[in-house]
Amino acid sequence: MTKDVLDMTCDVAIVGGGPAGLGAAVALKQAGVANVTVLDRESEPGGVPRHCGHPPFGIVEFKRICSGPVYARRLVQKAREEGVKILSRTTVLALHPGGELSIASPQGQGTVTASKVVLATGVRETPRAARLVSGGRMHGICTTGALQSMVYLKNLIPFRKPVIIGSEIVSFSALLTCRRAGIKPVAMLEENASPSVVWPVKYAAALLGVRLQCECQLLSIYGNERVEGVQIRDRFGVVRDLECDGVLFTGAFTPEASLVRMSHLQSNKTSGSPVIDETGHCSDSAYLAAGNLLSPANVAMKCWADGRRIARSICSEIAA
Amino acid sequence: MIAQADVVVIGGGVVGCAVARKMALEGAKVILLEKGADILEGASKGNSAILHTGFDAPVDTLEQECVALGYAKYHAIHKDMHLPVKKTGAILAAWSEEEEAKFTGILEKANLNGVKDLRMLSRKEVLNIEPALGNSLVSALLVPGESIIDPWSSPLAYLKQAVENGGQAIFNAQVTGGEFANGEWVLQTSQGKVGARYVVNCAGLYGDIVDAAVFGEADFTIKPRKGQFVVFDKSAGSLLTTIILPVPTERTKGIVLFPTIFGNVVVGPTAEEQESRNKAFVDRDVLQSLIKQAEYKLPGLSGMPVTSTFAGIRPATEKSPYRIRKRAECNWLTLGGIRSTGLTAALGLAEKSFEWLLEFGASFKAVQAPIIPVMPNLAEHLPRDYTKPGYDEIVCHCEMVTDREIKEAMSGSVPAGNLGGLKRRTRVTMGRCQGFYCSARLAELTKGKLEDSLEVGVAHD
Ligand SMILES: Cc1cc2nc3c(=O)[nH]c(=O)nc-3n(C[C@H](O)[C@H](O)[C@H](O)COP(=O)(O)OP(=O)(O)OC[C@H]3O[C@@H](n4cnc5c(N)ncnc54)[C@H](O)[C@@H]3O)c2cc1C
Ligand SMILES: Cc1cc2nc3c(=O)[nH]c(=O)nc-3n(C[C@H](O)[C@H](O)[C@H](O)COP(=O)(O)OP(=O)(O)OC[C@H]3O[C@@H](n4cnc5c(N)ncnc54)[C@H](O)[C@@H]3O)c2cc1C
């Protein structure tokens, strides 16, 4: 019988193969670190850009503009060329003191022991439940990330005429995704007096003929099997129903920090991000963190650069 | 006639599933008729998942008897079916001296109910067991037997056992009426006519409507009573190991703080009367007040992310007792108003129902060496599917659900009928990201295979 244990050691283990993790991995290899291993739980590494089907990505990294999926493939290809070992479908289950990781993959479970571990698990959006939104739980309620994955990775749509909640930069991506998929949002609701980012959202909303309603509160979601409408309070204080077949929650980024929360590492109580010092080290110096796990939500380029910064921090420590 | 049975069970809630199992094991040809596309679409969809000892049940009632019997039966069968149970115990905590004064009465009642292992705990003893509890606590009663279970795998296991031992479940089959003639029932359903010698109405939130459709009237009226819950992130799991019960008031059992078998901490339920039998909506203000209460009792919860919010609806009636009606003259049994203890009492009610059918004159030959279904484990403290190699991918990362589990849940003797059923069988999308990472893959995996779908069509330019 095969032993279903995958134990391995490496110089640096990187948890998460998005821009930050891959940026760090490439820089480490370029600086001469021998064994750099990236662990990513998805079937395809590359992180969030895999499902951002629109430009602009890659301006600094590759000196040309490309879409998210192309950018993600480039990052992965580059890392492989530099000799980074990338293990996909490999989930890090737990972080242990001193740089020991419990992992699971279809081949079995095991332990990765590394001199240094870079945590680069990224961010996601706050879903409906955690926003404590009133109403029922029916089909047609999702986040931009889920919508983008559906549209760009599977060519499917979860609704045809949703309301969009939020007006952050990612809400702009949401509008573009809708446009690309033939989805016609009925309105875009923002609680504050003006959109979180003004020009792209206004521009995209206008382009799509979507009405941006500020100072407008989502009160509850109703329907049976699927969403049939939402109740809102508009800026005049009028409560009314808005017919729609979906609710798209955008932004309100939250770090994908469950590994950190459940570990021995010190973390920020509300966000869950690891507490780090100016060199990027966590409370256990075997661990460092990079990318949007730390600062929701920067663009890919910044996360990539942050990965490189962390790599330099590791190299100078090794050299010292 | 589309089918013919010895016993028809109306309703695939936890009660119907347990009754179907019992009748099938006793050798009856059983058909369960469920109006939904899957089981557990009514009251049994959302509850606290506590297996009660019945220490606080109304003394000398059928409810107390069924809870005690159900509790014992569950412990007798859970191992063989691989159904998890965690004997966490419950701490009935007094947060004021007035509350503490009620302990004597509670102890007496527990004794009368045959639950004799309750113990008083000093404040210090409580904090030894649960160091994270708020320190304004005065003292407590420990109820060692209270346990937590998987509220969805259990009824599914019951129905699977019924089906694997000769029974049948028909979905999308709403019972709309029936005629009894010459000792035989002919039930009208949305799928066609179904014949039976005996009928057990386990329609839960619609129990009165089913009785009324057949007999012109029901002798009870369902008064739906909603309970809302907030589920905290699994990282809160380390804060709590026991069930924290409040001291009950005249009106309600109160808000409970409890760990789930899946590793979360939950606060709830509320008790709110409403008209609708199926709208289990949550309300922001109520959720916020639940969170506040939870934080007061367990201060470590402040700042803890919320994973999910949900509501369940109790099939309460205008009176508190279970509403059992035995119509011996026409072999019809109604198990109505199984209000707030049905998850525990179901196996007990099933035993009693069989006795009542015998009183009606039924006689069957029990199945020898019945088939025992083995359930996949969803409990956090036991090995999950992903620990066994050979799956292809983890689809849901928050709850660590493999593609293999999803495929298995869509096949077998009682396959998932809809997405809700698939979630309850696997926990897919029930974790902290609520589908951010996996819903696209899930939409793809389930496309065209279930009654409903995550997607409404294809994307186009
Ligand atoms: C919906 C959405 C849309 C966005 N759109 C844009 C955009 O258009 N342009 C832009 O520049 N930025 C966008 N962003 C910001 C995005 O976060 C960054 O571009 C960038 O992807 C962050 O890089 P990262 O490496 O920090 O994290 P990610 O790209 O999120 O990568 C994290 C990786 O970690 C892996 N991982 C997580 N946990 C584990 C674990 N336990 N074990 C193993 N692997 C794990 C994940 O599978 C993932 O591959 C968007 C973000 C979101 C959420
Ligand atoms: C908030 C809350 C917390 C609870 N906590 C606990 C707990 O911790 N422990 C415990 O033991 N109990 C608990 N309970 C109680 C328990 O959940 C209920 O007692 C139990 O679910 C009732 O099950 P049932 O089978 O009678 O009804 P239901 O679950 O409502 O089942 C009835 C079924 O019949 C079907 N049906 C209806 N009409 C028809 C028709 N005409 N034809 C065909 N099918 C039909 C429905 O679709 C449904 O599936 C709780 C309940 C709630 C709401």
C-alpha cells in the first residue's frame, strides 16, 4: 500500500499562489534561494486575477497590458521558468510554530517544514450573511468574486437583472463583468453620499445605463426560490421595493485569514490579518506575510511588488 | 395509482423520516411522500441541533416520553450509521440571583423526568469548564447528558435506511386529499394517486392543512414560530465546548449559545410568531441583538466574524403539547405540532407510532438483519473525506468539501434533490466565504443535475 503522507522540506514555503506569493517566489529564486515551494489550494494557481477577465494587468510586471487570466498565466509561467516548485490542489490546513505546515492534497496529507513561510492568501469580499442583511436566503445572491468566476471561468451567469451593492473599485469590475456577460443591473446602491471611487464607477454605470443611487440603504431581500426583489430606503427616506432577480454584493474586503486566526500567530482581532513588524515578519519569525492578506485591497501590481519586498527581507536575513 | 403501500408517511421532515425508518424495519412496505424536491424543507431545515435529555420537558407528557425515548434510541443507533454525537453537556447559567433561585424547581423537574445527573456548579467551577464565559455569571446547573448532533445527516440516515430496506420516497408529491374506503386509502398527490392501508401525517408546518384537506377540518392550527440564529466563524470554536442555556422564563426557553458538530459557535434561537409557514427570513436588528447577547455571555466573540445567519420555523400550535390524533376508524395517524423538540423526539415518536398502528390492528413481519446505511462524516472532530486520498479536488475550501463527496451526495438511495439538499449533505458553500471561491465550480458540477441551479443561463457578449 502507498503511504499517504506527503512530507517535505524546503527553504521557503509560500502559502498562496496569487500575485503576492508568485512575486515573492520569483524574487527569492532570482536571489539564489534553492528550494522555493508555492502551495495553492486551487486547481490552477494565479490567485484572483484568474477570474478578472478584464485589463489592465501586468503593466509594471510584464511591461504590457493584459487581462487578469493572461496575467495569472504569465505569473505562473515565469515562476516555473525560474525554478519555483508550484503545488496546486494543495491546501494548507494549519500553521505550526517554527515554520511547519499541515497540508492536504488528493495524494494525501503531510507536513511541510520550511525555514521561512510567506503567507499570501489574499482577500475576498464580505458575503451577505456577514453583512447581517435582512430577508430570505434564496438563489441569486453573490459576490463579485463568485460572479467573475462564473462568467469568466465557466461561462455561466447567476442572474440577469441584479442590484449591485457598493461602489468601490471592485464594483466597477462588477459592472464590466455584467456588461461582458449580458447581465443588466437594475441599480447600483451606495449607502454613503457619494460613490467610494467616483469616476470609474460613474463612468461605467453611465455606460451600462445603470442608475447609481447614493445614500440608499438595502433593507431586505425577498423572493421564493430566487430573489424577486429588494426593499430599499432611498435618500429621501422613502421605503420602496425594487424588482430584481439577484443581489450582487461588491467589495467590503476581508482578508482570507482563517489560517492565521486559528494559529499561534498574533492577529488583528477584527480583520484577522497577522500582526507584522516593519520587515514583514509575524509574531513567530518563521512566518512573514505579503499581499492583500495584509492590506485589503490593493491592485495586483502592488501585491506582486509587496511579495518582492518580502523576498528581499528574507534574503537580507539569510545574508546577515 | 402510481404506487401502493402498507404505510404512507406524509412529509420528509425529521419526524417523517424517523417514522418511515421504523415502519420499514418492522416490515411494512413504506412510501414517504414529500412535496419538496428533497427532505428537510420545512421545520427540520434549521434548528439548534441539540439532542435533548428532556430534563426540562413538561412532566408526564408524551413529549417528555418521546424525547427521552428518542435520546436513548439515538445513542443506540448512531454508531452503526456513523452519525456523530458529541456529549458536550449543557450549562444552565444564572446571570442574576433571581435566576439562581429557579434552580430548585428545575432540579425537581429534571428528577421527575428521570434525568438525575444534574449538578450545581459554583461560579468558579463553571469558569473552570468554560474559562471564556463572561464573569458576571453567578452560578449554574450542569446537565451532563445534553449533546449536539448533525441535524441533517441524521434524518437522511433514517430515510436511507427505510429506502434501503424496501421503502420508497417520492418527491415533488404534495398530498392534496384522500379517500378511505374498504380499509384502503387512496391519496391524491401532485404526482398521481397513491394507495395505502395506513397513513401517518408528518407534514409538520402543514400538518393541519393536510388533515383539513382530507377530513375537512383539523383539530389544531399551526402557529408558525420563527427562531433566528447567528453562526460565528470556526475560529470561535475554541471559546466554547458546552451548550450554554439560559434560565427559562414562563414564555420561552430563551437564547442558547452552543457549539455545533461542524465546529462553529451559534447563538439563537428567537421565538417570533408569524403568519408565514415557509418564509424563514432574518432581520438585521434581531441578528444584532443576538450578537450582543452572545458577546455579553462570551466576551471573546466580540469582533469575531459572522459566518452565517439563518432562521427556522417551529410547527407550534395554539396549545403547547404535541398534537397527536389517532383516527383508528380509518387507520390515520396525525403527528402534529412537533414544535421544538422534534429532532430529538423523532425516533421516540416513531416507536410510539408503530405501537399506535398495532392498536389500529396492523401487523407486519420485521426485517431480519436490516441494511444499515453508513453516513459520510461532516463533523469537525472526526476525519472528513478530504483526509482520504483519491479525490480529485477540494471544491469548497472553507468547509473542505471534496468533489467526491459532492458526487456521492448526488447519487445513492436518497440523492440530493436540490442545492439546499446538497448543502445539507456536504456543507458545500456553508462556510465563511459563503460561495465566493466555490460557487462557480459548484454551478458547473451541479448543472442540470438538480431541481434548481445556481446559474440562470450562459454568459454572452
Ligand atoms: C472580486 C475581486 C476582484 C478584484 N479585481 C481586481 C482587478 O480587477 N484588478 C486588480 O489589480 N486587483 C483586483 N483585485 C484585488 C486582488 O486581491 C489583487 O489583484 C491580488 O489578486 C491580490 O494578490 P494576493 O496574492 O494577495 O492574493 P490572491 O490573488 O487572492 O491569491 C491568494 C491565493 O492563495 C490561495 N490560498 C488561500 N488560502 C490557501 C490555503 N489555506 N492553502 C493554500 N492556498 C491558499 C488561493 O487559492 C489564491 O490562489 C480583486 C479582488 C477581488 C476579491
Ligand atoms: C429554531 C428551532 C430550533 C430547534 N431546536 C431543536 C433542537 O435543538 N433539538 C430538537 O430536538 N429539536 C429542535 N427543534 C425542533 C425540530 O426542528 C422540529 O420539532 C422538527 O423539525 C419538526 O419536524 P417535522 O418532521 O414534524 O416537520 P417538518 O420538518 O416541517 O416536516 C414536514 C415535511 O412535510 C412536507 N409536507 C408538508 N405538506 C405536505 C403535503 N401536503 N404533502 C407532502 N409533503 C408535505 C414538508 O415539505 C416538510 O418537509 C427546533 C426547531 C426550530 C424551528
